[in-house]
Amino acid sequence: MESMRGFFILGFAICTFLLYQAWQKDYGPEAQQEKVEQFGQKDAVADSDVKSSNLIEVVTDVFKVKIDRVGGDVVYAELNDYNRELDSENERVVLFDYRDRLYQAKSALLGNGAPDNQLPRATYQTKQQNYQLADGKDELEIPLTWFNEEGIEFTKTFKFKRNDYEIGVKYKVNNQSANDRTYNFVAELIRDQKTTGLEEKSSFGMSPFMGVAYSPEERKYEKMSVDDLADEPVNVTRQGGWIGYLQHYFISAWIPEQQEQIKITTTVKPNQDTVIRFIQPTVSVPAQSESIINATLYVGPKILKRLEAAAPGLEKSLDLSWVWWIGLPIYKLMQFFYSFIGNWGLAIILVTLVVKALLYPLSAAQYRSMANMRKLAPKMQQLKERYGEDKQRMQQEMMKMYKDEGANPFGGCLPMILQFPIFIALYYVLFEAVELRHAPFVAWIQDLSVADPYFVLPLLMGGSMWLMQKLQPQSPTMDPMQQKIMSYLPIVFTVFMLFFPAGLVLYWLCNNLISVAQQQYITKKIEKQHAAKSK
């Protein structure tokens, strides 16, 4: 029962922490002193209406993208491999959109005679309106061209690769005029605050984060909500890095060439449209010469390996909170098991086995302590009968008995304390890992990232807790009311687990069953040792 009391405290701490996380606001970054660089006076891309007749459609193996010939912005991105809902085979996740909402990736050149200096922005010319990555081809390039009044040629080329969520964006400025020219490259992500239906709440009221993110030079990752941006806009300068917009499971991010010095700024417009942008230093294009400016747009799922390859620090957008040091190894271990099993539920079970094996020395100490406490139960009952009215004397005699018998009533606390960050880390892994979105396990469980629809796993978990409770010794110092309260713990935890992701309940159920097996093994072993000593 002492162990169950500790178990209750642990559970209460977990639930309190998750409730806190549900209401916690993300703090904005500290103000940073801007470095003096040659960035030009204007750093915002002018808005323009999107017309269907001006759109170029690009289809690859991973997404369908639409590019507006006016300005050359990416205004639509549909992910081929991700259904909007579990059973919606004909409806995919859409990130960028221009139809009844605003979410776009803009890029522009600003300067005298540049294509994006004023409205209307330049309308680029292309050879065709529809492009598709052909079978047997690994790359697809779409060049857009425009000439200004001086005859300077601007070519904006989009480059797509097979099985890749990165889109290369290259400006080539061919200045055959008699004048030297200078330009600034600007990349923006602009988004309204309309919900998309993908911001669904997960278990226990915890809402996924939606807002901007960027990479401060000293921390590599900072995220800010729209409310924070309105109070404290971002204005920092750094080398390389990235800017992004986060939502549950997915991200869009602009990535400059990492040797470039950039200035990152944000704007919250009066209609609540949020803009995060970076602007690069002025690029000179002398007369009779040409210059090239490169950037990369990532738009897709938050898959760790892809994010790591795209830009330094971008993998931190897979936000595992303060338990990342546990969550990241758990996440990679799950990926390893899934690579040869092909079932995320079985991968979770194997991770549970590994965790229990690593904690076995501590668990063994816990179960030995329980076995010793069970052995002392008759003596503890005698002390209760002898000193029941004198609580202070009884505590003194009990501590003396523990010392004489070499028993530790707190020996089972450490494993439970260690379970807390592991539990929270796995919670964040299940909450953030897009691989577990719509991932089936068995029969009725077709999505491990949401609650069990028929509550089978929570009920089994409650049964495993009841079994653990029956196997643990009762403390004679506990009054009848406390014993009654403790007897309700399996029911209380079952109710809690009704709302947790099925994958997390599966972990807890397996953890309990393995604990029962370990406890029975160690208890019988100690009983045999005591019996041998008695003989």
C-alpha cells in the first residue's frame, strides 16, 4: 500500500504537469541587439490577389504544388501521403492555401527595377501551366522569366526532387543593361488565424502549438505564438538559420544559404495575418554581368531525419519539451524497432521492454523492499496493537525495527520517480511524431495517437493496476479510510487513461504487466531464500 500511495502521488504529478502544459504560454525570446548590415529600406513583400488563371500546377510523388505566376509565390501545397482524416482517402492534408484562407510562401527581389517592388508585382512567363515529375526522373525544374524596362532578365527557378519535401528556389539576374543594380532577397511565410481542422486537441486537453518559429544563433530554436508576436515582434540578425510556421505534425520553413547574414522580422497585421520573414544583405549586380541567389523552402511533415538534413536546428521543431533528452532516444528507438517490425504498437511494446530492462536493477530493489515489508507485516501489526494510541512511540519502534531487519520502507520510490520523465517523454513523442498519426496497431485501434475508441486498453490497464495493488503489502499504519481511498486508485487511473493516446496507455499497460511478472519472480526468490535460512 505504501507503494500504491507513492504511485498515486506520481500519477497526480503527471496529471498536474499535463494540465499545466495545456495552459502554459510560450515565452517570447529576449530582445537581441541587431547588427548593422546593408539590408535596404524595404523588407516586406507586397500583397497581391491570387487568380486561378495565373497558377502553375506542379505534381511530384510527395505533393501537389501551385505557384502563382504573379510574384512567383507558392500558394498551395497538398501532401500526397497524408490523409486529412483517418478514413478520408480522397482528401489530403493541405498546408499552403489561397482559396478560402491565406497561407503562402512568398519570395521576392526588392530594389530599383526589381520584379516585386510595387503592385502589381511582376507576372512571370512559363512554357506551360502544368508540370509533373516523370517516371524515371529524379528532378524537375520550372523556370519563370521576366524582363524589366531596362531589359534586365530575372529568372526564378523552382527545383523539385523525388521523395523530397524541399523545394529549391533560385533567382538568376542577368543584367545586360548599362547600369549597375542592387537587390535584396526576401522570403516570407504569411498565414491567417483560421483553423484548418488539423489543430485538434490531443488527450487531457493539451493543444498542439501553432505559431512561428525561427533559429536564434545561440539557441538554434525559438517558437512564439501569435499573441506573443503582437506584444514582442522579432527583430534579430544572424548568419544562416531558418524561419518557419508550425502546426501539429507539419511545418513550412524558409532556409537561406547558411553562409548568408540575414535579418529576421515578424509582423502581425490588423486582420491578424501573421508574417515571419528574412531579408538578405544587398546583392550587387554590375552592368553586363549576372548574379544568382538561392534559398530552400521546406513544406511537409516533421520527420526527424528530413529536418536534420534540411537545416541546423530545424529538427528542434519536433518539440519534445524539457524531456527531449529522454524523448529523442525513445523516438529513435521506436523508429529502429519499426524499421524491421512494421507496426508502431509492437515498437512501443519493445521500447517498454528495453526501458524495464534498463530499470531492472532499481525495480529489483523496489520489489525486494516490498518482499521484506511483507515479511515484517506481522511484527508491524503487533506494534500497532501495542502502541496504536501513541503515534510517536509507534513511529520510533517501527524505525528501530526497519534498522534491525535491514528493511527500507522507501526503497520503492526511486523507480517510480524515474518513471515520471519517461512517461512524459513518451507522451510528447506520441503527441509530436507524425509517424504515429493514423498508425494502426490491432483490430479496433487504427490510430495510436488518439484515445482507444472502445476503451479496451484503459480497462486492461486498470485491471493490471488492481492486480499490482493486490500483490503489494498493506501498511498496518494506514487507517481504514486511507485503505479505502487506495482501493479506488485503479478506478481513478482508469478514468484518467480513457483520454490518453492509445499508444501511451499501451506502454503503461505493458509496463504494469512486466512489473507484475518481475515482482512475482523476485518475491518468490526472496521467499525461498528466507525459507532456506529458516531451515
